[in-house]
Amino acid sequence: MSIQLTPSAAHGGRAPLRIRTTRPLFANPVARLVLGGCVLLAGEAAATGATGGAWELASSPAPRFEVSGWVRGAAVQTDNRTVIAGLFTTVDGVRRNGLARLNPDGSLDESFEVKAPVILQEMYDTVAVDAAGRILVGGQPFFLADPADFQSARQYLVRLLPDGTLDTTFDAGAFPSGGLDGPVLAIVVQPDGKIVIGGDFTQIHGVARSRLARLNEDGSVDPTFDPGAGANAQVSSLARLPDGRLLVGGHFTTFDGQVRGGVALVGTDGGLEDGFGASGANGPVNAVAVLADGRFVVGGAFSTFAGEGLQGLALLDAAGNPVPGLKTGFLHEVTAVLPRPDGTFLVGGWNPVMYFNGKPTDHDAELLVYGADGQVKGSLQFEGERTDVLTLARRPDGKEFCGGSFRAVAIVEGEPIIYRHGACLVDEFARLDAGFTPTIALAGMVNDLVVEPGGTFLAGGFFNLVNGVVHTNLARIRADGTLAPGLQPPYGLETVEQIARQADGRVVLATGAGGVRRLMPDGTTDAGFQRGNVWALAVTLDAQGRILAGGKADATVPGIVRLLADGTPDPTFDVGDGLSNAVQQDGRLDEIHEIQALDDGAILVVGSFEQFNNQPRNRVVRLLESGAVDPGFVPPPFGTSLPPSLFRPELHTAHVLPDGRVLVGGRFSKVGDADAPMLARLQADGSLDATFQSPFTDNGGAVRALLPLPGGGLLVGGNFQVFDGPDFFNGLVQILPDGARDPAFTGSLNGDAWDDLGARALALDATGAILVGGAFSLANGQARACFAAYAESGPALRLTRAPDNGLELRWPAGEPGVFIETAPSPLGPWERLAVTPEQQGGDNVVSIVPEGTGGFFRMGMQP
């Protein structure tokens, strides 16, 4: 017997039904369920489910997993609104990719949004506002003013109208058309409307300008400003003197052929001022400012200025000489300075906390208030791993905006944590404005998903915000995407690589350098569990509830351990020398990326290694329950087309099929001598299954997750791109048993330069929806922060094989009717069966008992 599902013209030619089975449909080994010519089920070995129809991005659940964003540049308008630029994807949960405007109270100004005919890249570093309220943005943006004309490109510097629309009357060009050939990192708008820019470029509109230039109001080069040979390295900061001269700071050591240590003074015509800053700093200068009394402030990553010991900060007189009495040493590096009208100034940078063997132990953002006498009058310290103050701006109302890469102020034991995500507002003493609390966020990363009983799921990875609420690296999510109460992980929880949920609700986590941790159902640390001494990248439970954890090898741990319920090592598990702890050609140790406990007690291990317990086992090994290497599973070597010193082959995931064959995914090009990029199928003995063809090309991507779907389909996730005719799909692909792409799934993930790592975790929830976690900010063109769900379109049609070998069909009673036709062969003639559905609960139910050999059946939906 064969059943066909007929696409309806009323549904665009797509099969409008979702098919689900609750047991194998057919006893006849050659019986088939056919959808659009594709065999979905075949014989008794068929799984108990099949899917048909298209998968669509679901509107819910859509939780956001984010980290605090980076604000790199800020410009304040006359109405106290602040334009911010940097590394972020949302502001207060609303999609804003790297550029936004805040209202005076810190809320998002939704009237401002970047708009252009074509936006190819949004990477912004600096921003300025002109007298007309137009917004100049520098960095690495890439827009097209005319979709049909690549010569209309605007690159590295764009001007926007006050509402965010691209101003096409301003054209500094693009590198392909002879315009700017490098990023703009600093902008000063003169009172006459001309624009001075600094950065890492060498020409504009064919005119040589080495990292410093002045443009006319339309973006053309001002020929009356010529810095000669200019800077020999990037210009990072500019400050305008009242007389029109410019203080220039950067990473350069010469300017116009003259020695200048990161700082130079140029005239109104661009000419270098003799003598000023000749010796300068012994390291990069990040920020410069002009004080009200004519003195200069210079900040950067230097330890001396003009030969004097000045750590990261110098106060200079009008001739460029250090002014005595400046108190330094609080900050290892200064990244922002802001002059005040009264001669005091703000300094932002990072605090080393202490030095060990001459190197900083920490990297904590700090804001200092300096008096005109060079003494510190106030400070604000931030908390978090590698945090920075990156930009400062003064508002007309006297309050000062501080932007950077931070998430909270320094924690005081016993006091509530005060959060500030990438931006804050302070008064003259650097005290926080309690009412200014925007959430500037960037897509984080979800590494693992575990579906729980009751419809919730656990997500683990690298994030500190879930739906805008502080939640660190582990969260429980309801079916509607909201954050479920009752699980509050420790604030300092390390990045979660993988999750294993015990039957009692306790959660075992692989947390990298943090080892193996177990949390109680409420997220508190399980005090009775001894954290496993392993750099943990993988964790799972075996049938007896024992914990298998793996990661990097070291002198004491051979890469994998089995732990008992209290976290102590299982003495019956012995892997011998396990992984090598030698540093490999790429400078890394061997690693285990995934562990699977098999039903027979064996253990499948995949990662990046060439041997296990001194036996050749290339990237995958099967262990016996005792920990000994299984001699019956010997894989061929995996290789890449790139030098192993750059990228060694790695396996990240595996799936064992019912017949014992193994699908493995990772970053590789070959298996043995065969081309098999990113995905391969091995026989039960480990040898390559040559009948399986990878759907990928060798483009340097990686497969990171595999999800078997009801009916034998397989969803593959990772960092890759698959082409199918004129279409291409990123990060997700569904494949058929032979490795070909299944067109029923059209999911695609995208991100920006910093978060485009695709899918890293896949799961099926209780409704059959696909849950996808990873590092991305768009799914099928819609805003998503590291998580997306896909559901099958059309009403659910459930098929059940009855004991008499008949077929029972169920579909929702409120959906359009399903018709059934029969024919002696797939070519017809087709005859509609007269069936009347029976109402059972909320379903329509039809039973069919085939006569004789049964013939062929097909189903469709009434238009």
C-alpha cells in the first residue's frame, strides 16, 4: 500500500498538511508513504513518524539571549538626545544594529532608525552631529544609495538625516569606486560645516590623504587642508582648538615624515606644527582633548611621555610638554577623555587591579574625575571580565554620558548589584543617574538546549541577559518564550558548554575551565557535588545515571572522566592515558567535544585528537563500558585542505543510527582519501560509508549539531552555507537519507561580523517544533537573538496503523476537510472515496481498511 499527499493549488503547490505517525504504518517491507515523490517511510524499519509540508519560522517562542553591548562612540544633540554607535544588536529589546539614538531619560528613540536602499554592512566606531542635526558615522559601514548602481556605494563614512535615512547628497565614496579606502575612526565638524576625519585610510576620491583629511560639506576633499605625508599609522582621536588648529592622536610614530610619538598638532591648513610632541608617547594614543585653559590631555596605552613615567595619561602644556603634578597609575590604559568647561576633566580606561610578573591580572573599566590640578576627585568602577570605558560625551544639561563594554558597577558585598549595560549617565562626581538605564545588548551564544517535562526547556551558553533580564549563562524558558521563574544561576557562572539534566531536576553542566558543576533545580550550587577536575566541554549521563564528562587533557586528567552521583571519580572506569596532553601544531591541546552513552554501555567520543590511550583513533573513538578502547571500531583519518598549524580537523557532534552506523559532523574536508566536507557517515565498524554524500562544499565551515527528525530526516546545524540552485541557506539544512538537501526545510540563520556563527544546538519540543540555539541575530530575515523555533505549516494530520493493518487518519476538526482517493497504480485513474469523518474530541477521524493488495491511496485538502 502507498499513500500520497497531493499539494493543493490553493496552497501555492505546497503540501498543506503535517503528517505524524504514532507507530510504524506498514507491515509490508516494500510499502511506502510518498510525499512529492520523496520516500518518507519504508518498511518495518521506518521510524514512528514522518513529516510533510514546509517548516516556517515560528513567532513564538522567541526568547533573546544576549550579552551587554559595546558603545564605542557617542554624540549629544542640543536636545540632550544621544546618538550611540558600537557593537550591539538591540536597545531595550528593539532591533538596532550598531547605531541608535537615546532619549534624555535613556529610553530608545524609536523615531530614529538607519534606512538606506541597500545596507551591506553595519560596523560603526564613531559618530558626530552637525549644526543641521545630520549624523556623520564612521567605521566600516557599507551602503548603496542606488540598488542598481555599485558606483553609488558609501563606505567607511556616511551621513544620515535626523531620522536615520541615508543622506545621498553626501558622498565620500567607497574603496571600489576610488573613494575612502579605510575606516574612519574620528570626526570633528567645524563651525563652517567642513568635516575633519581621522582613521586608517590613505586616499579619498583619488586624492592622497594619509589618515587625516578635511572634507567639504558634500563629502569632496577640501584641497586647502593638506597634511602632507600624514600619519604612518592610524589616527584614533581628534580635538579642535578654539583657533581652528587640531590636536591629533593615534598609533603613529611619524607625521608628515617627522618623528611624533602618537600625538601631533596641525594648523588650519593641515601643516604640522614644529616641535609639539616630538618625543611623545612610547605607545598608542587613544584619546586627546583640549582643556578650557589651553592645556591638553592625552590618554592611551603608554608608560612614558616625553621620557617621563606617565602610565596611560599625560597633561600637556601649550608646547606639548608634560605638566608636573598629574597623578597617574590608577589606570593601565586610557581609552577616553572628556574636558569640562571649568577646567576639570573625565578619564575613562581600565584598571589592572594588580600586576603579576609585570602583567595586569584584571581588566576592569573605571571612570575617574580629575581636577584642574591633576588630582583625582572621584571615581566609578565597573565589574566584569574585560570591561572598558570607550566613549564620553557631555550633554547641554551638564550630565555626562559614558559608554563602553560593561554590565555592572563594582560589586559591594552585601549590597544589591547595580547593572548598567553598555551605557550610563553620571554627574560631576561620577555618581550614577538612577533613572538612566538603557539596555544596550549584543547577541550572545546558546551552546546547548535540553527539553524538560512540562514544556519548558533549558538553554546554556554565553549570555548575561535573557529577554533583557539579568540571567547568566543558564536559563529555563517557557513554551511561550518567557523566562520561567525558579531557576537563578550563580552570577559568576562560567560559560555553559553542555547540559545534562538528571531525573530529579538537578542540572550537570560542562563549564570549560570551571569544570563540571551541578546545580539544584533552583539554580543554587549543589554543595554535595565535588566539581570534576576536568576542563569540561562535554557532559552526558549514562543509563545508570553516572556522569560522563570530557574536554581538554592535562597532566592529571586524560580528557574524559566518569563521575559517581557525588562527583567523585568512578574507580571502575579506566581510559589509561586517554588523550595526549601535548600541545598540537595549532597551539592547542587535544579536546573532546561530545560524548554519547550508548544503550549497550559503550561510549562514543568525538573531538580533535589523533590517538586515544596510545592507540590510533582519529577524531572519534568508541569505548567499552570499562573505558577501554573498542577494537571493533576503527575510523579512517579525518583531514582538512588547510594547514594543520592553522585549522586541524575537528569533530563536534555525532548521531548513532538504529543500524549502528554513525553520522559525524565537524570541520574537515576528507575522510581517508574521500572528499567528505563537514558531514560523513561511518559504518558500524568505523569505516567510511561511501554511499552517503555530504551536501556541503569545502568552504571552511563546520557542522556542530545533528537532530534526527520523525520519519528519518536529519536536521544539520553549524556555521556553513548550502547552495541549491539560485538559493542559499546559512547555518541550517535538512537532509534526506542519501545526504541530499530536503527542500521542505528553508530555515536560514544570519548575523553580523561578530555573531555569525550559525547553529550550535538543536532540539525537538513536545509539539514537534524545532528549537535552534547558536550565535546569530537573524533567522529567515527576522530578528532573533541566538534562538529560533521552526514549526511545520498547515494543520496536523496524524496517521496510525490499526491492528487490522488499516489506517486511521486524524486532523483538527476546525481545519478544512481532507479528501482521500484510491487508484490501482500511482498513475491512476484516481477515484475519491466516500468517507465521513467521525468526531472524536477536537479531531476528525477516518478509518481505511485496504481490500486485497490495497492499491494506492492519496490525500489532499479541500481548497
